[in-house]
Amino acid sequence: MSPDSMIPGSVRSAAALNEQIRALWMRAGGSLSAQERAEYELLVVEWAEAIRGEVIKAA
């Protein structure tokens, strides 16, 4: 994962992050290494923030 993609307050959409999460699982074949697990956890946190942001915008 590039350092730019780990910046708090990222502007990536929940859909884009979801795609990255799915691609990570596909590459890993369903079993994540320690490094992949760390990347996954960062992506999930960023995805949750994006979802919250999208819900707030829609309200």
C-alpha cells in the first residue's frame, strides 16, 4: 500500500475502497499474510470512514 493511500481523511470513495479490499482478498487467495492483514485493516478503517462520510452527505 502506498503511503499516500494511508493518509487520514482520504477522499477515496467507499466503492473504490471496497474494490481494493476485494482485490486484496483475491490476490491472497483467502488467506492473508501479516503484511496483507495490516493492509486489510487500514483499508477497512478507511472504508468505514468513507461510508460514514457518504451517509452524512446524503442526510
